Amino acid sequence: MTRRNYANLCVHAFRRINRSAWRRRVFFAFGCLFLQSAIAVAHDGQAPGHHAAEPARTAPANVVLHDLTLTDQNRQMLKFKSEAVSGRIVVMDFFYTSCGTTCPVTTALLTQVQDALGPRFGRDVHFLSISVDPVIDTPVRLRTYARNHQLKPEWTLLTGPKASVDKVLEGLGAYTADFTDHPSMIIVGDAHRGVWKRLFGLPDRDRIMKILDALLAARD
């Protein structure tokens, strides 16, 4: 993702955060400025100081879907493999509600994919956002995050007991001991066919849509 595209995505994310959440908007604006600097450093060939500065890249992924019980933003308890994923085509990302840097930007990127999918969103393609800070991220906090970022109700946000969430994250290759250092990563795949791709950094909307279109076409 170029610095210009990143700046445009930050603007898109800022506009989607509800005006009533003004503290989060201010915090997010400063976070975007910091990450813009990190991306500039990475582009200049110096060592980046944050996962978000990594260049976007895509690789095949081996994932293990553990069927542990998690809880969504509506307090509904879901078995991760058999109910939350359930053989669907899914897009998964990893976040925590107090994050003011990469998480809201990734969420904004995925809202662009959400909008581009139109009626296929929630019907043919399902979004799962998994908290990497389940101790703090209660269902109420998840629901507030979804409202602040104007996520559609079909978008599932997940938390749960820390041991269960950590095991799920391990199976997806997304666990870190320090949750604030979690990788900037999106997983896209077809659970029924066992085909998965891992997208690192901040890919653009069109790259994600191309993968989803191919997965959907393979089911036709």
C-alpha cells in the first residue's frame, strides 16, 4: 500500500468513526500520523518500527480451526469452527478495541470490502473480527466498537475466555504474547474447501476482492 493510499484509508476510517466518539477520533488521528511516518521510514529502506509498515504481501496459509466456545458482540456463544466459521467463505482480522493505530485502519479497509460485496456480504461471505485482548474486550466493548465504526450487523466480533481465544489465535497463526504487538494480518479463505490465504500489512480493497471473487467462482 502506498503512502497516498494509506492516507486515503485513514481519512475513510476517520469519517466512519461516529462523531460522538470524539476522543477516539482524536486518538486515531494521532495514530495515523505516527503510522504514516513509519511507512515513510520503511519506504526509505530503514527498519520499520511497527507491523503496519510492512509491505503488503499475500501467501498461502495453513490454519487450524479449533472448535472452542467464544462469545460475539451480542453475547451469543458460538463454537468457533462449527458455528462461527461453519464451512463458509470468511474474512478474518485481529484487533483490540483500545487500539488507535492499525486496528481501526484495517477495520476501515474491510468496510470498503463490505460495501463492495453488496448483497453478498453476510450471505456468501462472512466477516469475523477476533479480539486479541479478550480480558478487556467484553461483548459490550465489541458492540460499541462495531457501532463506532458503523459495521453491519452481519459482521461478527468475537471475544471469550483468554485461554480459548489464545488457542484459536494460535491455530490461525495470529497469537502473540504481547497483544499490542499482534501482526497486521487478514486471513481470507473457504473453510469448506480448506483453501486459505494470509494477507500481511495493509492490502488494498481490490486485492481482497480478487481473492474473494476467485473463492466464490470456485463454488459455482
